[in-house]
Amino acid sequence: MAKLKSIRHMLRNEVHWNPFSDNYDIEKIRQDLNKYKEAVKTSDGESDPDDPYALTIVTKGPLFHSIFKQIYDYMKDAIGETKAHPEHIIKFLVAIGNSDMIRLNKDVAESLRQSDPIRLENVVNIQIDSGEGRPKLNAVGAFEAQVDLLNTLLNYLRYFMDKKGLHDHYDMNQLLNISSYLYASSNMFFTVKDSYDRITWEDGRIREFSEDELHLMFKNEQYLKLLKVGQFRVEKNVLAAIVESFRFTDNSLLRGTLNSMRKKAYLKEISVDHRGFVSIQISKTDDFPLNEEMIVGLSAIVSFYPHIDLEPLKGLQRLTIRDVILLYSALILLAKALRDHLSQIKDVENTDLKRLFIRIKKKELLSYFQGVTTFSKSQIESFLSIIENDLYNLNKKKRINLWARPLVKSRDVYFLLLASLQAPNYLQLIDEWLESANYSLDERGFALEKFLKEELQTYLKGKGKYAVIPDKQKFYATKKEFEEIDLIISMEKMILIAEVKNIKYPMEARDYHNGYKRLKQGAEQVKRKRDFLLRHSTVFDSELRGIEGKSIHSVVICNYPHFTGMEIDGVSVIDYMALQNYFDKGEIKKMKVMFEGENQQSKVIEKKNMWSNMNEFYERFESYLKLPTVVKNLLELISIKESRITLEEATIQMSMQVAVITNAQSID
């Protein structure tokens, strides 16, 4: 008998179960639930243990749907009454976002002027009044909120793109009022929807404290804490790589990497006319201007994608990832120039919003890239195809994501939302680019496996004559019976069997769900392969320099640290950096990064050993696999709190469980 689809499975996958869809149907949900209960009775009588938790979300579906309807019905009625094409609403939404961006930048700049020297936590902790009766946002959250809410609105507006009877004639004030309402009201809408998605896709639940108080929670608080630790480690490692890279900008090898495919040219002047169209002027120079943004992008690769060869990608006109970062850095430079140019506007609130449409004709953008790089037109067009959302050629199944694809294309014109280019997440972008070039997760996993074997081989030197890593994947017990084992490390007193998994950088709830699901598959695979190896131990005994009497460890190795410290079906998950650290010298370094003016400095302020001899290496390995020292130390600084996600005057108050760093100062 086929396995029954659980309540959470239906909640995630059936469109009429989704309260943030126009197809939401409470009557069909009741019918599905009745069928499910009957099916459970007629089977073995065992429902999914998660069903009670999933039901807490299902029962509140009508409430979430009413929040969705406020936005969606307003959008639908506004388009129906004005007959204005959704593209025009999108233009005004982008303009409002850009206006906010310029204002926020001025607020942040003023706050930073009051901090000397400038340190990382000063930037992170800057508070900005969000208005609307909501708590203050930090600066980073304010910039992110703009992109998130525009993503939400654009994904709904695109469903009206093909509506018949719409035209390009509109009353500007009327459309501005519509866009302003959508922009203002979608802030709370996005927060509630994002929270709903998280508890739906990441095995959460809703706890009702009273008729007007709901708490959105996770079943496992440790899961939430570990994700926070992983995210913090990503940011710290990338930042450390950036600071280290800037120390070597005079190095000839690094300069060669930075300047390859560039022209000795710079962005001399930029202007925006009263309709928002951008004009760009390029000028020649005697030397290559320092490309700081490219250093940031390359640092992300050094930190978490060292296993990706910088070879030409067939799916991208033979551009390499380095080439794509170069082109993207040129786009970032353009966006910063636009931001600085428009920041000179004294009264942003009363500026004609058309000027803030920020639109660039495709031929102008092509000319800019050709003016500062040596790439061909076809290569630049290939690059543009992986960073654009084409309003008139959209795959309805693929969501608009301005983080991954920051350009909004309308025929031969690109609209720019400055916030989406303010602080790019290169790890997310690299995953998007590799996927666009048809470089699969499995291929990336194989590359990580190869890289790990090479690195670990060097770390095994001096760790005993019995240490060995078989340089093969397929292990045959007989001609017909074999297993593909990603990594085996055999040492004098232990054997490590590992499944290596490359996941996409997680940004949204479904990313975390898909990442966890992929690691769960890895846990199932490594257990099967461990049993295979032990079942045929006599066959592999010589190759592994002995099996009997050794402790056997199974683990799933991941490229990103978000899931490190979790145990899935009895198997530990660890990121490759944490594993390498143990096998190398077993040292943990506490780094301090300081920013003062244009100078960046990093220094080691504390160093601890996880083991000092091979006996300690073996004795402490199992506990380290379960919870690496760096994760254990950071967990002590993480706490769980409730964050309000509804307005003060809302009839029903909702809060979301979040993990926060309680003592950031002690992390330096």
C-alpha cells in the first residue's frame, strides 16, 4: 500500500491548502482531512506523529487567508478599476523603494559618523524607525525588508500581466496612491507570510495562548539555535576572508586575478533624467581602479566554494564564475554611483517619483559593460539573462527573486531596485549562477568530495602509518554487489565513513527544508553504506589496513555550516570546514576584526587546542562530530525569544520564535 500523504505534506504541496493563494478552499481541505482520517482507520491505524502540530497551522488557515485577501483583493480591484497595466504599478513600487533606500542610507551614514572607530557590530546594531506602530528595525533589516516586500508584491502582480483590456494610460496620482498603499501594507503582510512559511516548511506549529494571541513556534528550539550559529559562522568566515584579501591587494597574482578581462576605464559620470532614464559616461585611465566589490565576491568563493574550479561554463557562453563576479561587481559599482548621485537630492519625500524609477535601456547597459570589460556582446547578454526577471517572459512556476536576480526587465529596459544591489550575498548568487549554467548539486557534491580527499590527505601526514583514504568511489564486495562511498578515512584506531552533500545556500523556508531533506537522504545512504562495509569487512580489511577493533563513525559532510551540530536519523551532520579544522592542527582561533577609516585589521586574540596528541584525537572525535567546539561555544551565546510580527493595533496579535545572539561583544 502506498504511504499516506501526511497533513503537513498536503499543507505544503496542495494549492487549495495554501492560505496565501487565491485558490485556498476551506471546504476542500475539510474533505481532504475526512478522507485522510478514513484512510488512517482502514490502514494500520497509525497517523503521522507530526499531524497534531500540522493541524495547529491548518486550523488558523482562514486567519492567514484573510490577511492575504486584504492585499490581493485590493490589488485585483485596483487593476480592475483603473485598467492600468501592472507594469506601471511595479514602476512606482520600485521608485518608492528607491526613495526609502536613499533616506535609509542618509540615516545610516549619520549614525556611522557618530561611531569612531567603525566596528562591525556598530553597523549591525544601528536602529531605524520603521513607523506603522512596529518596533524599530536595525539597518540591515530595513534594507532587507525592502527587497523582501517587493519580491512578494511582484510575484502577485505578475499574475495580472496577461489580463486583457489593460492599457498604458493612467492617472499618476491615482497609481501613486495604489502603489503607496501596497508598499506600506505589505510590510506586515510579508512578515506574517514569511513566518507562516517557516513553521510550515520547517516543522513548526502554532500555540494559541488566548483567542487574540498566537505564537508561531518551532518544535525543536535547538534547530533554530544551530541555524543562527551557522549563519553567524558564514558571515564571520567571509568577513575574515575579505579582510585578509585586502591585505594583499598589491600582490601581483591577486592583481592579475582582479584585472583580467577588465579595461583601464572608470565610470566618470552618471545622470538620471526626470523620467528615471540613466545615462552613463565612461572614461579611460592609465591604470586599473581597485575593484573592491570583486574582492568581496572572490572572498566568498575562497570561504565556501574552494572546490569549484574556475573553468569556463558551457551554459554561460564559456564565462567562468570569476568572470560573472567581475561583471556583477561592475553592476554593483553602477548601483552605488546611482545611489550616491540620487542621495544629493535634499528633499527625497517630495521629489518627482518618476526620476526614481531608475531604468536603463539595454543598449546603454551593454555599452557600459563593454566600456569597462573585454567580454563580447553575447557573453554580456548571457550574464544579463541570469540576473534578470523578465516581466513578459516569466516562467510562472519560478518565483521572482530580486536577491538572486536584481534586474527587472520590461522589453528592452531594466529597472533597478537599489536595495537589492546594496549588499549582495555572493554565496546565494554563486549557487544561482551555477544552477543557471546547469552545474547540478550532485556535480558540486562530487567536486567537494574530490577537494576534501586532497585536503585531508595532507592533514593525515604525521598521524600514523595506518592512515589511509582510498582514492576511489566504488567498493565491490562481489562483481555484482557494490556501494559508492564518497569518503572513507581509515586510521589506526578508527574509521570514518562519510556521505558528502552540497546544498544550496539557504535564504527562505523552502531552502532550509530542501537542504535538510538532502542531508536526510545522505544520512540514510551513509547508514546503508556503513552496514555494507561491516558486512563485508573481510573483503576490505586489507585495503583499509584493518577494520576489526576500530571505532566506526558515520557522518554527513555539508558545504555550508547551517546544519552542523544536528543529528538526522542517528547520523551527525558537520560542515567540511569544521571537519578539516579537527584533522589539521585541531586549533580554534578567536579572531577580532576592526574597521577604522579605510583600514581593516584582523588578529588572533585567543587560540585553543581541541586535542594535543593522537590519543586525545581519537577519544574526543565522536563528541566533536556530534557538536564541534566552535558550534558548542557559540550556542552558549544564543537565546530564543518571541518577536511580534503584527501591528500594535491588530485585533489578533502574533509573535514568531526567533534565535538571537545575546552577547555579541564576547564573540569578537
